[in-house]
Amino acid sequence: MTSVKVAVRVRPMNLREREANTDVVVQFTDKIILTNNKIPEFGCEGDVAREATRTKEFSFNYIFWSVDQDDSNYCSQEKVFQEFGTDIVSSAYDGFNACAFAYGQPGSGKTYTMIGTQDIFLKMNDQSATYRTEISFMEIYNERVRDLLETPDRAREGLRVREHPKYGPYVEDLSHHIADSFQDANELIRIGETNRCTAPTNMNDVSSRSHAIFTLIFTQARMFNGMPYETQSRIHLVDLAGSESADASGATGQRLKEGGNINRSLVTLGTVITLLAKSSDTDIEKKVFIPYRDSKLTWLLKDSLGGNSRTFMIATISPADINYNETLRTLRYAVGAKNIVNKPTKNEDASVRLIREMKEEILRLKAMLIGELDKSAEPRVKEMLQESEVRVKVLTEEWTEKWHETDIADHAMAVRKEGKGIMLDSAHPHLIGIDDDIFSTGITMYNLKVGITTIGRNDAQVEQDIKIAGLDIEMEHCAIANDNNLVQLIPKNAAMCTVNGCLIMEPTKLTQGAVILLGKTNMFRFNNPAEAIKMKEELKDHGISVSREPSIGYGRSISDMYRSTDSLTSSNWETSDDYGDDIDKLNEQRKYIELMEQRYDKAQTERESSISNLEQEVQNILITLGDIKDRIHQDNMQNTKYGKALKKLTDDHTKVKDAILQEITKLKSDLEFTLKSLDDEILVLEQKENDLVISQITLQSNVHSKIAYLLESKGQNLKDLEDIDKDLQNLEHCFTGEKTKLTSKSDVNERILRELEQQEQKIQTDVDIELKLLRDKRTRAEHSRASEMRKIDEAWQDIHEHEQQMSEQKMRGLNQTEKSKLLQKQTHINEAKELLIQEQESISKDHKEVMTQLEKEEINIDLNRHKLLEEFQLKKQNVLSTISPKLTEINNTIYIKKKDRDNLDSTIQNWENELENLEGMLRMSTDSCTKQQHGIAQETLKKKKKRDLIEKEIKSKLSDLESRLAALDKEFNESTEKLKCDLNFPSNQGEIDKTTSHPKQEEITKFQELYDKKHSNLLILKQQAEEQQDREFESLELEIMKLEEIQNQARIDQEVKRRLRDVRQNK
């Protein structure tokens, strides 16, 4: 147990105090001495009471003198925190909670003393252990809790304070921020200080009007000699709002109300301090009730006041005589705090503590085995040792995995500042790699660009935007299409793509949070921030919290917590007799929680029903009260000449106004219907365009796959052709050599062989001439078709330009004659379109017939060439057989090789033709898609322009009608005022009703009293219902926490038993 350490800092005088020529009434040695200058320094002899009243002495743990910089005892603010703050940081690093209060009147420099230095965070950068710092910053303003780290447009006032059975009091929906460095922490402090409520008073130009609590949760972990070590400390820095009296501060109105709430919190804090000091002195702590819940401040800091924390207080006082009363109050406050006794304990992780105790047990068991031990007990001791070693290993692995996941999750997030908020990149749809590699030190994020993002291997022929590798990954695996945040995954080449566990073969829309598996090892999570924001807004609209906190009280619903235990006997849970008791305990606890939840739901329904009924009663009374007042007013009005004249004026005004309102309603209805119809049509067109793009992407993917296959096959054939050419070259060389030998011996042989070569050359030359003529025909046909298609494209372009001009003319507005001419022009354009379509079809048909005929001719030429060569070869073989058998054999082999080469040439030509056809088909498809997209875009543009025109026209009419309505109301008000002046009538309802007594005045008084009573009961009922709900909720949280502990322990026991069984089986 330790007492609260208290430091007092005497600050320098501020400008106001110096201008008032005030005297210094504070001195110090080893104590603070406060002098009341209003009591004379000298009195009668023996006047001890006067002296005791005039000077007061106070002792504290630390005293800092900062009044005069020239004083040898002067202590700067930096030195104050350097000396005092070291204990706070040391406590955190030793694993203890720490809390520092800054108390004093406004303008005493408390805020700077608490937060004006960075030293408290520097030690974190000097440590070698892995650590995690989580920061929150709140203020208590007018007894309402507000998050200081929310941006102004998202700030939530009136956050609820609740109490968790294990973690103690906390603020529901308070934001928590990870700080990786002092710069991050300092920026959060700056943001919070900027958002604090401050206002000028007589005592300080920028007085803090709220209590601020800056909390830093500091977790450190490391492995030392194979032993895990983890502690978590909470550091609270509490800057209390300035304590001041209403007279001294000059507060009025809102400032006076703030001061009342500020002093209320401080009074409650003083009460708690006094009672804690009393309980510490008398050792009757259990008999003293401490009213922590009387204010939000003391409730939230319950642990720091007499609980598990090392607590420090910095009381900052003014030395000026004009602040004597405030200084005395602050010193007395600090003296009371000095007597509080806390019970700080090291916040060691439960698993780590258990591992340490198990290690000690292992050493004890090993010592027993080494020493003298009864032989009968040895097997049991060995069994206990083996089980303890396995359990330590399981617990250590679990702790390591838990800390690793937390560390990676914290450090992988890129934090950027924007205004007063903190945001996480990225704002665009993206993939996050899910990497279960223990050596991974970060998270990989892939932004998905607008359009197509390709995914595949590094060795793909077309470079991929995202490169991956692994089992079952294709060169071009898949593509992701991002069209205005509509994101689809498109598999390629029948690649293995799984979305949320389902294998997909067609384009599939990706939703926020979808898990994608590509191949067997590449896993990603899809994030779409725009969709996520929309989902969060929808959840908020339904009253569902979207905060992320560690327990049910921190943002989870009761049903969520219960359902999280509903699958304990999953596939990973063994159901043998060894674990039957564990399952029974879990089922029993789960049923008990289910019963508690049913009771809670029933009680909550009854509470809501009671509150709703009472609210309805209050509302009915209020409505009745209003009706009675209206009837009294109407009765008083009808009994006057003014009332009759006003009734006629009002009836006439209402009649005209209703007609205008009906017209406005009709126009708004027409506008809504027309805009919805056009929006639907535009949406259909956009979806059509999107489907067209996806279809084109799929076609391109398939065509590219076929082209890749054809190129690969063609490459192999070219390689084979190269080999045949080499063989032919060698054979022809042999043939030439043999021929040279024969011709050198006989001129007859030379003549015969020369004739054969000339005949073969003539056959080949004739065929080449025919093929050249045929190819020339093909080229002329292609050029002719291209020329005709260019003319048609130019015609289409002219038509589109004419249509654009017509659309612009329509937008400007036309008279009847112009509309008639435009309609006639549109008819001519439609006829031209039909003719162009017919012409296109005719050209395509003629071209197809020509190309078919040319292909037939080419086939015939090729067949004729083969026939002639076959005949010539037979003749050549016969001639050569009479000259030389060897030459005959070589010639025959050459013929076979040439035939193989011709076949390969033909195959390669087929590949090239097919490639050309595929590329042509792709070009045609792309051209067609482009034209269709252009047409859809034009149609969409026309629809949007039409929509804008209609909206503009109707809104213009609505504006005119609303102007008429405003003018009508203005005219009515002027007529009413003129009527009042003419008849000298009272100007408001109160004066009218006062001039005339009415029998229902007593009834009004009766209903007003009933309303006040019911409204007061409603507030009490709501408060009681909230308190009862909190108690039931806390009980349910406690049981759920017990269930989680049972489940965790049972899981660890099961794993230990499984490993022990494996060890014994291996033996």
C-alpha cells in the first residue's frame, strides 16, 4: 500500500496580479507558509489565536517555487515535471497503474504542468522491449462526457459512463488511438486541447471549463530466457477545471452554470478524498461508503482513488494576496489527498503469471526427481512434470501468437492527420494481403485503379498489374474491374478463384469485407471504403453500435456475445469422454446466460413499455393543455370585431394559399416521378454499358488465351521447320556431291539430270506465279473493302454530328415550324441509317463471297501443285534408278522431307490465318463495343440533358410559386397588422387572453401542475430504468466473462491432453 504523493507548485504572478500591485503571501522552506494580510501582523501580547489564524503551514512530498526566476530556489515548469513525472513513467514501466491530478484555481498553470512537456513519452523510445501505446482523451463538461479526439463534425456529446465487472468504469463509444511515437501522442494531445471548452473569467482569460482525462494504456512484452513477460499499465493525466467562487470569477449565466457543475465535481472529489483519508486513518474501510458515483469524475477515477494505482497530485497555487481564499482551499484539498492510501498491484498478464508459476512448479518437480523420492511416487511425479512442461509450451505459444497478432495489426496501419482528426488510408477500393507467415512484418495493400487491374504471374507474356506466385496460379489468373466503385472479380483461363469460400467461374461482384483466395495460397480481403461508410451509416440508422472494443460493455450486444459461444463443439473440439465434463460445464454456463438474457430482454421490454406509456401520458397532457389554450384564444377572438374581420381575412388567405400549395404539391410529385423514370432509364443504360465492358473483357481474355496457345504452337512448328531445313540442306549437299561424281563420268547423265532440274523448276515457277496472282486479288479485295468501310464510317460520323446538332437545337427550345423541320430531318437520318446498315451488310456479304472463292482457288492450286510434283517425283525416281541407286535413295529422302516441310508450312499458314482471324475478330469486337459504348454514352447524355432541362423548368415554376406564396403571406401579415392598428387591438395572444377572463383558466392551471408532476416522474423513471439496466447488464457481462474463461481453460486443457497423448503414443 502507498499513499498519494502530493506536490505543490507556486506559480509566477500573471499580468492581472502584477497590474493590481498585489503582495506575495506564500513563503516556503521545507513547508508552505500562507499569510492572511487582512489580519494585522502585530496585536496584543499573548494573542496566540490571531497568529494561528494569520499564518498557516502545510507539508507536502514536493514543493516547487516558480514565483521569481532570479530566486535561487526557482523551479521551471520543465523541472517540475522532470522531477515529479519520473515517478509516473517508472510506475508504468514497472507494470503499475499511475494517475496524476492537476488541481488549482484558473490561471494557475495546471494545464501546462500536466501536458506541456514531452518527457513523459521519451522513455518509451529508449526501451528495447516491444510496446503498444493506446490513447484516449475526454473531457467532463457540465457533467457530460465528451470525446476530445473526435473531429467537430463527428463529436459525440453525452457519452455514457458504465462499469464493467472486470475492467471497472469506462466510457461507452470513447475512441481509442494507437500511438507509435511521441509525435503521434503529442499530436493527439494537441487535438484534444484544441477541442477543450475554455472561456474567459475574471481570474483567467482562457480558463479551462472542463475536467480533462488523458489516458495512455501502455503494454510492454518481451521474451527473456524463454519466459514471456507482459504488463499493462494505465496512466491517467487528469487536468481538473479551475476551482473558483462565483464572486471571484465574476461568472454569470452560462459561466455561472459551468462553475456550479465544476465545483460540484470538485466537491464530490473532496468528499471522496475526505472519506478515503478517514477510512485509511481509522482502518474501518469496509464500514465507510465512498460515493464514487455522485459525479462522473470520481466514478471514472475510482481505481485511482483508494484502488489499484500509484496516484500523484500537483496542486498549483497563486502567490498573490487577492487569491488568498482560493489558495487556501487548494492547499487544504491537497492535504486531504495526501492521507489517501492506495493498493497498487503489478498488472501482469494472467497467462504470463500462470506460465511463471508453472515454471516454478517444473523446477520443484525436477528437484524432487533428483532428490530422494519414493519409487512408488516417481511415475506420478514424472507424469505431473510432463504435463506441466506441455502446458507451459501451449500457454507460451498462445501468448506469442496473441502478442504477434496485436503488434502486426498496430504497426501495419498507415496513420495520416487531416484537420483535427486521424484517418486511415486508403479511400479507394483495395485488397489487403492476408499473410500467415510468422516472419511477415507488415500488411500488403493493393489499390484497385478505375478500370481493369490484372493479376497473374511474373512470367506472363503481358505484364500484370499485381504479380503473385504459388500453387495453381495461372500466368494470367484473373482481372478486377472497378467501375465507379462497382467492383467485379473476373476469372481467366478457368483459373482457381474463390470468393467467401465459393469457387467462381463467372464475373462476380465483390462486397465489403469479402475474402478472396487465388490458387491455393494467395488470400486477400477486399475493402471498399465507400461501401463501408454506407454500411456504417445504415447500422447507425438502426441504432447499432459500430465501435470496436474488447468486451460486451465496450460495444458488443448481448446476443452477439451469446452467439459467440454457440459453436463451442465445432470440428476442432474433440468429443471423447475425456472432454465430456468440459462440454457439460460450457453448456450449463451457456444455458444460464441464455436464461439471464431472456430475463434481461423481458425486463427491458417492461421498462421501455412503462417509459413509453408515461411519455404518451405526458404528451397527451401537453396536447390537451395546448388545445385548451387555443380554445380560450379563439373564444376571446370571436367575441371581438377584430376577430370577425380577421376570420374573413384568414379564410380568403387560406383559400388562395391552399390552391398554390396544391399546385406546388402536384409539381413536386410530377418532378419526382419524371426524375425517377429518367434516373431508372439512365441506370439501365449505365448497367448495359457495364455489361458490355465486362463482356468485352471476358472476350479479350479468352482471345488472348487462344492467341497465346497459337503462338506457342507456331513457335514449336517453326523450330521443327528449322530442323527439317537443316536436314534438307545436308541431303541436298549429298545429292549434289553424288551428282557431280556421276556427271563427271558421263555427259549423258549430266544432260538427263539437268533436264530433270529444269522440269522441277518450271513446275514450281508456274505454281508461284498462280499463287502471286491469287494473293494480288486478295490484297485488292481487302483494300476495296477497307475503302468502302471508311466511307461508311465517315457517313456514320456525319449522322452522329447531325444528331448532336439536333439535340442542341432541342435544348434551346423550338417553335412549331422548327419542330416540324427537325422531325423531317430526323426521318431522313433514320432512312440514312437503314441504308448504311444495308450497305454494310452487302459489303460484308460480297467480301465474304470473294474471300471464299479465293480460298477455294488457293486450295485447288495447292492440290494441283502436289499432283504435278507427285507425277514428277515418280518420273524422276524412274530415271534416277537407271543411273544410280544411291542417288535415287537420297532423292526419295529429300522428297519426303520436302513433303514434311510443306505440311509444316501449311500448318504454320493455318496458325497465321487463325491468328489473323482472331485479331480481326478482336478488332471488330472492339470496334463494335466502342461504337455501342459511344451510342450508349450519347443516349445517356441525352437522357441526362433532358433530365436537367425538366428539373430546371419545374424548379423554376416551383420557385415562382414559392415566391407567390411568400408574397401572399407577407401581404396577409401586413393586412393583419393594418387591421390591428385600425381597430386598436392587442398585438399578441397573451395580451388578448389577459384582457378577457375565461372559465377554463383554472383547468389550465390544473393540467399544468399535472404535466409538471408527470414530467418529473418520467425523468425519475428513466433514471431508475437506466440504473437497473446497468446492474443487469453488468451481471450478464460477468457471467459471459466467466464463460469465456471456462471456454479458454477447456481449450487449453484439451490441447495439453492431445499433445500428451501424442507424446505417449510416439514412445
